[in-house]
Amino acid sequence: APKLGSREAKAHDYDRNYTDVVIAATGPNANPRLAQIMPSLLRHLHDFAREVNLTVAEWTAGVELINQAGQISDGKRNETQLVCDVLGLESLVDEITSKILQQQGSTATPSAVLGPFYREDAPVLHNGSSIVASTGVAEWGAAAAEMLTHLSGRVLSTATGQPIPNAIVDAWEAGPNGMYEQQDPGQPDMNLRGRFRTDEQGRYSMLCLRPTAYPIPFDGPAGRLLKLLDRHPYRPAHVHFIVSADGHRPLTTQIFDSEDKYTKDDAVFAVKKELLVTFKEAKAAHVSNGVKWELEYD
Ligand code: BEZ
Ligand code: FE
């Protein structure tokens, strides 16, 4: 047998019985879902440690990374979530949850990860109004003016295919400088966020910016991990949505600019082909309001 701790040693060279002992320590009154899933977690976790011959020093480095991540969660960012995101875990559980719904017959627009920048209580705006603060456009100058977009569409029931009046479309996006308002002292509170109520035809309509690719925060543990893995932090340009209506399951999703160079290389692996959209040059009626792009998305 290879020497334990040597490169040749593999999981089966260690005492597997140890894992069974840890699993068997779970008591009869354990939380039922935990009792169901922990044996699998423990087996994978222990096998991982054995497979890579994890040393105490390496385990300690991992614990420190998790500790640091846990200390950065202040409404401006949630670093533990971010670490999960760069490891592909949030997108994986999103995919698993979607698959379960699809198996139950759901034909809904695919979901995509919430991400750490959602804020509840975005302003409720009238259809057709803008989520872009004019001060923001002034500050960002010509670049932002070139990105003004009319975004509209309908919210439809997956049960009947019929439009849903009074649904709420909650949208948020980063600025052309790649920052969400809560990360950026230069933007007014709640900039680039808005909630829109669909009309009698189930339609929503807003002015927003054609989105910009941006790096997820990389000055903390998630960024350190990316660097150690020789990875970049960029996400393809996207707009986030939570769509909700009484009597319906809410949908958390994102749409992605199909012309963005990161659509095949998202730092958090959230792109789905059904969520790729093509922004079109605005028709004359809108251009007079400075609108350059338009997109209809149901
Ligand atoms: C976002 O798109 O806002 C996001 C998602 C996952 C990690 C970081 C940012
Ligand atoms: Fe985002």
C-alpha cells in the first residue's frame, strides 16, 4: 500500500470505517432532512479530504477563507454567497431547482441566480418611466446616453398562456462603471432599480440602460480564490428580474446581452441560452426621447 500522505495514496487507502462512525453518530431525533442528506455530504467531504491528501495546513487555510467570507455580509455584499457563486454552487442549485419544476411540467422562463446585490423595496414606478437617475447619466456622460434602452414585454401565465395583469416586475442592473448603486457612492440610492406593475394586457415597460459586463467584487476571499485559480471575475452584461404575481410562483432570473464577450465565460456560470437577448436599435418614436435601444421580452 502507498505511504499515507504520499501522492500515490488515494481515498481507499485510508480507513473508510471512520466516515461510517461519524455518520452513525447522528441521533434518532435529528432534523429529518439533515438526517437524509448528511450521510452523502459527509461521504463526499471525507472522500475529498482523503483523495487529495488534505493536510492540516491546507484545511486551516480553507477554514480561514470561510471565516473571512463570513465576516463580509453587510447588505452591500454577501461574500459567502459570492464564494459559492465562483464555485458554481448557486448556479448548480438554481439548475437543480429548475429541473425539478420542469419535471413537474413547468414551462416557465428559466430562472437564474439572484446574486448578492438584490435590494427589497426598490421604488414602485409607473410603466414607461426610467430606472436611470438623470444625475447618473450626467455623471457617466456620453457612454450612458448611448445605452438608454426601452425594455418592455408581457408577463404570461405558464398555466394558461394568458397575460397576467397586476404582476410585479422588479428589475435591477449595474451602471456603465460596472457597479451597483450600493457599491458606488457616486450613484443615488436605489439607482437602476425599479418595480413595475403590469397593466390590463399584462404589459410592463421601462427605460433602463443596455447593461455592461462587470467584475464581481474581487478584493475579498472570492477574489483571492479566483486569483489562485487563474480566473477572471467578469460577468456578461445582464439585467436581473424577480417577477411575481398573486397565485403564481415567483421567478428570479436574468437576461444576457447576446453580443457580450463573456456570455460563454461567466464568472458565476449563470448563463442559459433561453436568457440570451438581442438589443435592437430603437425605432423613430423612441429615439426622440434619447432612447437608443429597445428590447421586448415576455
Ligand atoms: C450579480 O449578477 O449581481 C452577481 C451574481 C453572482 C455573484 C455576483 C454578482
Ligand atoms: Fe448582476
